[in-house]
Amino acid sequence: MTLYALAQRFVGEVRELPGASHSPFIQWCFESCGYGPETPDEVAWCSAFLNRLAWLQRLPRSKSAAARSWLTVGVPIARVDARVGDVVILSRGSGSQPGPEVTSDAPGHVGLFAGWGDVAQTQILLLGGNQGDAVSIAPFPAGRILGIRRLAV
């Protein structure tokens, strides 16, 4: 089973719980990044989700809850060579954002390449965690791409 196929199994199945309750699965994902089991599911968990799945697949991983930490994992891939399942790292937030040379201490988002949202490739589709407080496939502006990495060749 590929990393992407494994991640697909969680679409619609894993989401943050409302109120003071927390998803045990998301908390388990945080443990793969060195966080304690009490970490609330409101903490950004896109990288934790990907780290746990990569760990299950015995693939390289960042071991960090910072999305930009994935910019140092695997092999860099050109946008035109992106395949389903490649790791995509995006900038996050409004205003001026640092580039891909900043791998920590800056906001980001990470998920798996699921395709292009349009023919002009202005939107990228990502399969990931913490997208609408759940594991989902969601569109993002392609202009936010900081890097694309392949974990297995």
C-alpha cells in the first residue's frame, strides 16, 4: 500500500472533536513528533498526520509538527514532475511569507499531492490532515507552493 492509499483511508474518518474532547487518533499522530498524548487536536496537525503515516510506511519523515520541516525530507521534485502521493509544502497566512529556505519558525501547510484543480494549474489539490479540521482532499492556490518532495523513488 502506498502512502497516498493509506492516507485515503482516513478521509472522512478522522476529524477534530468539538469542545474539550480530543481525537485520540490525532493525539497519537502528535506523539510521532515528540508531543505528549495530551496535546489538543486544535493544535495544527497536518505535519503530525503525515509523520505518523510515513512512520507506518517506514518512509523518511520530518519528526516535526512544523509543516515546513518537510522541505528537508526526501528528494526535491519539479512541479511538472509531481505525482500523486508526493509531499507538497505550502506557505500559510496573509502578507509577505518567507520562501522555502525557512524550514521552521514560519507558518506552513503540508499534504500529499492529489492532482491539479484546473487545467492552468492555478490550484493544487492536497490530501492531508487539518484541512477543515479533518482529513480531506482540498484545493489550495498553487502560488503558495514552497516545495514538492518525493519520499520514495
